[in-house]
Amino acid sequence: MTPRSAAMLRVISDPRPRPILPNAVLGTLIFVIAEMMMFAGLISALSIVKAGAVGWPPPGQPRLPVEATAFNTAVLLTSGVLLFVANRDYARDRKLARSPLFWAIGLGAFFVVFQGYEWVLLIRQGLTLASSNHGSFFYLIVGMHALHAIAGLTVLASAGFKLSKGLLKPSTFAATQVFWYFVVGLWPVLYYLVYL
Amino acid sequence: MISKKHTCALLISTSLVLVPRLAAACAVCFSGRSDEARVAFLATTVLLTGLPLLMIGSVVWWLIRRAREVRGDHPPVSPAID
């Protein structure tokens, strides 16, 4: 028996059941649940401080760019939709998934850069971490989300690189999607609570 | 046998229950004096209690459905990602 046929026989006669969920996806789900609880804690603290404040945002503090961030929110949501399209194309033909995946990465990167630009403007206007509770919560919550967005973009870029080389495993792609959908899905909630 | 020292400590700690403001036993109960703050405390308590149960429950429910799919007891409801 050749080594190749012996390996094939091992695969065919493998008594282990098919995994319910790949380890990469399960691990990412557990991580996302933990991160959701962290954001829930931050949101709770913000809600209680807001409820106890005389006025919110506090007088003398700059107003947040609601309209510009609404546009940026739409950009991030579009990135999530494009990742969904990439997943659908990946199931049909892996080469088709390249274009929507790279667009999803590009829009995600635009979101992060635009957020950074807004931060620069707000800091110039006097909203800093130490200027008020408003500034502290804004930079803490939005900054934590931005860190997650950068991490998500890194794994998306890694998935895009592997896809272009033909090395992307379905389980890796699924785990990447779970994380990016978390980043995309969380943002509208944060936008509503922090900006509006 | 309970000593006098233990009885005394028990009486003091029990009597503090009667004067919670003095004992500052519950920071949450006394810091939110306005209605808005009370609602915020209630809503965040519900959020922080319910969210982990909801998330873990959803994952477990989905895993059970997926296990049934893999065994062939149930029609497929989600794409295969293995």
C-alpha cells in the first residue's frame, strides 16, 4: 500500500464525528461575548453618568459631529454588507469573493481614518479625555471600538491575503466574519448612545 | 458555644441593617435620587444581567440545532463552515 492510499484510507475510516463548529469560530464567538460584556459595562456607566448629569453634553463642551458620523456609520454598515456578499461569492467561486472582500476592507479602513480625523478636530475644539466626563466617556468608548475595528481590519487583511494566494480556509474566513460583524453591529448602538 | 465577642459582633452588624444610610450599605440605592437615574440603574441592571444569559443561551441553542443538522435529524438551517 502506498503512503497516499494509506492516508486516504485513514480519512475514509476516521470514526471521529464531523465537528459541529470549527474551533476558530467557537473561539471567536467566546471572545466576542466577552467583549460585548465589556462594552455593556461601559454603556451602563455612561447611561448612569448621563442620567445623573445636569445637562448632557455638559455646558462649554463641543458638540459631537452627528451628521458626519452618520455618514461614517453608513460606510461601516456597507462594509459589513460587502463582507456578507464576499461570503456568498466565496461559497460559489472563491475568486469572486476577492473584489467584495477588498472593498469591505477599504471601507472599514475609511471608517477608522475618518474617525481619527474627527478626533483631531474635537481635540482642537477642546474635547479631551480630561476636559469632562463627556470627553472621558467619548474617547474611552469610541476608542475601544476603534481598537476593535483596527484588529478586525488586520484579520480581514490577513484573510484577503490568504484568499489571493488560494490559502484561505472556510473556518478562518467564518471566524473573521464573526469578528467583523461584531464590530459593524456594535457601532450603530454606540453611535446612538454616545452621539445622539 | 457562641462567645460574648461573637454575639456582640453579630448584634452590631445586624443593627446596621436598620440604618442602611449610616452604613452606606448600598451605593447604588442612594446615589440615584432622581427618577431618570433610577430608570438608568434599573435598565443597566437588566442589561448586565440579561445580556450574558441571552448571548450564551443563543450560542448553546445554535450549537444544538447545528448538532442536529450534522446528525441529520434536522433540515439544514445554516451554511456549512467546516
